[in-house]
Amino acid sequence: MGQVTIYVEDSALEAAKRAAERAKVSLSQWFGKFATQEREAQDQRRNWETFFAEIDRLRDPNDGPDGWDELLLDRNAGLGQDTPRESF
């Protein structure tokens, strides 16, 4: 477990101490909660970034047989020709 030293204004420190007291945790645990929440938020963003990167990869027409356009063409293969539109 790592150890850090932080500097905060006295009024902010007093507010943090009161909040930790209300939460019935140590001041260190109270600050640690924010670090844990930030790590989880970063993990969540990383998951979304990975998801969208995969979507972008699939949409890239230069990406070979796994590209988005090729997937659509494969899905519609064998459907035949569209019928001509009628004029009004």
C-alpha cells in the first residue's frame, strides 16, 4: 500500500475531517475513497474507449474482411436484385 502526503487549505482539511467523522472512517480512508472512485471511473472510461475503438475498427472500410461494409455485404448476400421502382 502506498503512502502520500498532501497539502490542503486548513478549512478544506477541517471539512474533510468532519466528513470522515460522519462517515465513521479514518481521514486516510476517506481520502482513499476518492482515489478508488477515480480508478473505477478510469476503468469505465477505458472500457468505453475499447468498445468504441472496436466499433471504429469494424467500420473502417480498409480493414479487410472484418470491416463494417463487408459485414453488411455478407449479411445481404444472396438476396438478389431489388425490383425497379414504379413511377408515380
